[in-house]
Amino acid sequence: MELKIIHTICPCCSVGCGVDLIVKDNKVVGTYPYKRHPINEGKICLNGKNCYKIIYHEKRLKKPLIKKNGEFVEATWDEALELIGNKLKSYNPEDIGFIASGKCTNEDNYALKKFAEALGIKNIGHCICNSPKVCLDKEIASIDDIENAEFILVFGDVFGINALIGRRVIKAKERGAEVIAVDKIEKEIVKLNSDEFIKVNDFVEFLNNPNDEMVKKLKEKNSIIIFNALTKEEECDLAYKLAEKTNSKILPIAKHCNTVGATMVGVPALNKDEIINLIKSVKCLYIMGENPALIDDKALKNVEFLVVQDIIMSETAELADVVLPSACWAEKEGTFTNTERKTQKINKVVNPPGEALEDWRIIKNLAEKMGIDLGFSSIEEIQKNF
């Protein structure tokens, strides 16, 4: 029996906690919180504890699939890439769309962006879903700043959804910080860990008319505004304006492990409506690591040619003309950039199943099949560009 412990980064949210995967006879059998990691400090949430289970999901994709007469049949990589390449060549660039993912690495998203540029495709983005948009021109707080705050204003449930951020808020509260939580939904875990809970019907209305006492505390104390529930552009803009007005620090919490990274490498961040509009505007669509069928499967059914590159047979993959099997985060090297814009290395722990490949490598192979040189042949060469 061979037992190994390999350090990597949890893929469950954008906090970026360190996690150790326990490997027994070349199979991941469990997790252990990385004791010396500066973000989670040896703690782990339930999602993080179970993060390894996706590796052995019953719907893991292992071979390329091509849909023929309404049924998927296994194909070679050569056959699948040849078909996709020929189809991409048959469409005008304005009729092609690419969807990247905040669940894929920086290297994967960079490769897809470069491929889109090589083809002259401008219809590209990644879905932020119910998540704050990443504003790269705005200065944000660090996770360490939370513990040093004297006054904390929270929009949403960071205690249940982003437990290790919630833990920092609780530690600050134990040191004497005042915590006010604002949300549309009442949750006991939020109320229990706050000095005051304010239920609102509309975040915009609240942010346009914050009470004088709260504004005074934000101004006079070492304050921080944290949010994962402000998902509309107007809501986020008002939160940033409140922070600027009161000289408070601000920390938006993105949903996916690499939402921030995907944005920073140059893939536009799109909300649900914008993603659906992208889908509706094209005839040929290439999706990497996302499942927009959960938002609107009707729009996808109207796409003439659909390629899905993913780790499992998702609802979106079921609708595809070609499905390509990709490696999950524990089966490849790369980097994630967390919500405080800290880039961290993920490590390959086990091999991907069957013929699955890293996302960036699939894109590189497809480009080469089409006679396109993307300018890199290894992950190290990609990393030199960001």
C-alpha cells in the first residue's frame, strides 16, 4: 500500500484555501486541511472536505464523443478535433462564440482566449452566475484585513457560503469588532454571528439610502465591506461608492475558484443575461467547463453546432454535437487566482481517467489541427504571458 499527501488548492469557491489530498494506491481517498496555509489556517469547510469526490463522479467523461443520429458514439481525438476544426472554418468569426469558465485554471482560460483571438472571434466570456463582477480597476481588501477591522458590513451569507471568510469575521467580532449583516433572506447562521441583522427587499434601495449611524461608523472606524450577495452591476457600483465615501476597505467574494483569474487573463466576465445573449447571437458555440443549460437550455438547442469540453456529462454536454473529456483540477498543474487576487499553484495529484486531457492542451491540439500556432507548447510558456 502506497500512501501520499499532496498539497493543492480547494476548487469549491474563490477563497482559495489550502487542502491536502490523501492518495492511497494512486486514488484520492480523502482530504486534510493544510495546516500552514495562510488563508484557512488549518481549517476546512464541508465543501472543501468533500472536494475530491468530483474526481470519481459517475458521469466522468473518458473519451471524445460525437453525436450521430441523435446518439453519442466514441471517437478518437483525431476524429473529434478534425470535425470541430472543419466546422469552425465553415463559419464566419461573428457567428462563433466561446464560453470559458471560472472553474478552469488561468492557463486554460488564457489558451481559450488566445485561440479566440487567432480565429478573430470576439464573442467570448465566462459566466459569473450569481456572483459579483470583478472590477479590476478597483482596489480591494485582503482576507487578512478582515480580522483587523473594527466595523464590518456584510451583504449576504459569508458564514455558510464562504465559511473561511465567515471565520475571519467571527474572529474579528471576538476581538471587539461590530458586525452588521444585510440580506434579502433571513438565515440563523447570519443572525447568530452578527450584532445586527437587517432584512431588505432591495439592495439598491438600501445602498442609496444607508442610515446615518452606519455611515458614521464606517467613516470613523477601521471598516470593511464584504459581499457575495451583490450580483447586479448597480449594486456593486453602489457598494464601491459607499466604500469610497467612507474610506472603508471592500472585499467582493466571487463564486467560482477562478472567476477572478479568468477575468484577469482577459476573458470578459458576463452575468446570466449576457451569457444567454451571447448564446443566442451565434450559430457555432464552444463551451469549456460551464453548464449554461441550467440557465436556458432552449437557447442552446437553437445553436447549429455545439462543442462542450468538460469533466462530466453535464446537461449542456447532453445537447452537444461533440463532447471532449477534460482533466479536473486535481489531475493537472496550473494556477487559480482567489477573490483577493492572490494567484496560487495547484498540483497534479492523480492522472485523468481514460483519454481525458488538460483543457489548455485540448485547445492547443485543436489549434494545431487547424494549422494555428498559439505560441506556447507547455504550461510554463503560458505562464510567462501573465
